[in-house]
Amino acid sequence: MKSLLSWCVLVVSIAVIVSSCSSSDEESTTSSDNPTTSNDDTTTTTTTTTTAPVIAEVTAVTTPTGDPTPDYTFSSDKAGTITYGGSCSSSNTYPYPSATNGNNTITLTSLIDGTYSDCTITVTGDSASDVSNTLTMSPFTIKCLSKCFVAVGSGSTYSENALTRSQDNGTSWDIAKLPTSDTTLYTAGWSDKYFIASINGVTFGNNTFVAVGGYGFILRSTDNGSSFDLATSPYTINYSSHGLRGVAFGNSTFVGVGDNGTIVRSTNSDGSSWDNGTSPITTHIHGVTFGNNTFVAVGYYGNIVRSTDNGSSFDNATSPTGNPLYGTTFGNNTFVGVGYNGNIVRSTNNGSSWDNATSGLPVTYDYTLYGVTFGNNTFVGVGYNGIIVRSTDNGSSWDNVTSPTGNFLMGVTFGNNTFVAVGESGNIVRSTDNGTTWDNSTRSTTKWLNSISFTN
């Protein structure tokens, strides 16, 4: 009996041991599988994290600056795509807008005079969601720091008219902005009628540039020629007989002259509103100037008119020629007019009477003069096929000067010891030695330029 009991105990013990080993194996297998499952779970839930670029200002735009396309430098700790905001943009845009890891210098797109405080930059990194902090550029001001030249001209429509400006003594030029507030000016071309929509004359006075043109429109700029707005003209701006060809400033008054004896004058010193003046003639008047409290204007058939009451009324002066006169100026108590066939006339008694000067030019259309100015005791005239003449004896006699162009030169002015002339195909020439020698300047337009003025 004892023996049987012992065998039973032995069998039960063996069974327990076998069961225990079997359970251990299962646990071992399960434990071994779990890490694999865990590893699989880790692989499927892992995501790639990215960091947005951080950008900061390195070199702000110098302020004030006369450069309408200034440089700006910022840093980025990642490469990416640049996006511009506010009033500024850059040629460094799509499809080439890349910022690099490090310092980035960009050149801002041409800006008009003014203060800029809302210009921003962001950089987008590896994905669309990786957008940097918004960098606001330090405020800066653009304005003509030195004296500015402004030239005006014509294209095939008003919207193509040339308004161009130089801030470096006529060496290089940028385009000014035309006003867009009058659709009549934009839809009216001049190809059907004598440059009707061209901008023909420009002058400067009381910190304001004033330009005049076909359809009787008048433009003005109070930001040194960077942009222009329409002034209130005494005429309805449309196809009419009141095209304006020249403008001058004196005694806080602007005076414009034009077709069919048209004369207009500003009713305030900033040229914003205008009224009619009284004209004694009905033929075209091309040029006007001011000196010794007197406005003098010249035109067709050698007509010369003058005003001593700030342009309110004009009277005829005695002219020595029947040739058309296109330009006039004043200097050293002398009025000078230039015109057809190289004709040059002068007056030393405030424009009351005039005499012919010795031009030294052949009497032929090929030597017609369109513009004249005075500076540094020197008169300079320009005209047909690039002709340039000068006088150092108060306009009594004139000599030819070697010209760098064969293009027509239509207007000339003086400023900062520099003579600058403008004309056909946007040609601009300048002289820094009192008109003795001349060089071509870098032009900003191929449009015909008719007139030029300088901040005095």
C-alpha cells in the first residue's frame, strides 16, 4: 500500500514538472514575440520633425537714401523661399527666390520717394508649413538727396510718355511714375495729330516740378520728380486746340504756353490750380522763360510776347525775324531765343526789343535749334541732328561744339555745374566743362525726350 502511494506521488510530481516547463516555454515564446511587436509599432508611428527658419536683419537700408533700388541684407539659419510683404518687393522672387543659410543681400524693386515702414520678409523652409518669423525691415526714406534733373517726353500713347529722373548729375536715370487718375489721357494717342498726348515742357519752382503737354494737361510733382499727379487745368482734357508746349516759373507763378496762342498761369505757388492768361496772338507759342520780373515767350513767325504782371497779360515785342522760334532762356540780364535755320535772337532790355545774334551756323533747316539754356556765364543751344552751340559773350556770337550724337536734341538745362541735353530715342548728353565737351549718359527710355529741368 505504501509502495502504491509512493508511485502516485511520483507520477503527480512528474506531471507538475512537465506542466511547469511547458508554461515556461510558452511564456518565453510570448516574451520573445512582444519585443518584435513593439519594434513594429515603433517603426510605423515614427514621424520626421522639421524646424522653421529663423531670420534677422543684418544691414538695414541706409536712410535717407537717394537710391530708388537700395540693397538690404538679412540672415537665415536655413535655406528657403523668400516672400515679400508690404510696400517692398525685389527682383529676387519666384522662380529665383532662394535664401541661403547665412547672410542674404537683396535689391529692392524701384521705389518712389517716401518713407517705408511696412516692408516685410519671410522665408519658407523644407515644407509649406515651415515659415520663418516675419522680419519687418527698419523704416527708411527715399528722396533726392542732391539736386535732381527731370526730363519729359512722348510715346505712342499717354501711358508711354517718358518721365525720367537723375539723382547723380545726369549720369544715370530712372523712370518716374505717371498719374493714372484720368483715363482720357491713357486712351488718347498722339499718332493721329502732332504729338497731341506728349509731355512737351517741364520746369521747377517752389519745390515743385510742373510739366505740360497735349490736350492741355498739366502734371506736378512734389517729391523731386519721383511721381507726378494731375493738376487742375483750365481746359477739359480732351482732343482740343489747347495743347501746351512750354512752361516756366517766376515770382511764385507758373506760366504755360501752347497752341493757337494759348497762355495759362497758376493761381497758387504750387501749381495745383490754373487759369487763363491774356494772349495777344493766335499762333503757336513754343517756349517761355522768366527773368527780371518778366515772362518772355516765343513761337511761330518769330513772334515774341512778354508779361510784366506775373503772366496775367502779355504784349507783343518787336522781333527781328519771321522764322519760328522754339526755345528761350535768360541769363546775365539777357534774353535769348533760338529757332528755325539756326536763327538766334537776343534782348538786353527785358525783352522789349530784339536783335539777331551771330550764330555761326549755315542758314538751313539742318541747323534748326530747339532748346537753349544758361549757366556759368555760358549760353548753350541744341537742335537738329545733335547740333550743340555755345556762347560766352552774352549770346552775341556762337560757336559749334562737337556733339556725341546724331540724334535730335530738343531740350537743355543747367545745374550743379553740369549742362544736360535730351532728345530723340531717349538720348541724353551732358557736359561738366561749361559745354565745351559732351558725353552720352546712360538712358532709361527709348522714348523721345522733349524738355528737361533741374531743382534750383
